[in-house]
Amino acid sequence: MLKKIKSNVWFQRISNKYVLSSIVFCVWMLFLDTHSVLIQRNLSSEINTINQDIEFYETELQSMRSELSELESNPKAFEKYAREKFWMHKPGEKIVLIEIPQED
């Protein structure tokens, strides 16, 4: 049985020391090295996530800058923003909050 396996062409090619060392090298580089394919894939995933976060924050920053320029140039918009966001009111005014029930 062992002679039959050793006489097989594929076994002779795989048992060559150069092929064996190449296989060990490839396994080492793919899975065991500090720069392995798995680690590189995880790092690439993190980079994509961070780039998406950067795009999100850049669009948010742009919208906040446009809102700020609107508030700086329009006193009515500034007063409306202060009343809606911070519940500010003029002296003598009363704030009445009306809660509308939401239907699910």
C-alpha cells in the first residue's frame, strides 16, 4: 500500500523538497505572518469604515456651516432657532408644549 502511494505521480511531485518548502512558505505568509491576508482584509475593512465616517462628518460639517451662515445673516432665523432648540422666550411670554400622540 505504501509503495503504491509512493509510486503515484502526484505524491512524487508534492514530496519534492522545493514544493514542500513552497507550500509551507505560502501557508506561513497567508495565515501565520504578521502581514497575513486575514489581517490585511480586516485592516482594509477598517479603512473603508473610517472613510465612510469621514464622508458622513464632512457632509454634516458642510450642512452645519451653511446653517451657521444662515443664522449669522438672518436675525429672524436666529430667533426661531433659539426658540425651537433651546426653548428660549421673551420676558412675559409663556411656553406651551403640545404633545401629539403618534399612531403606530
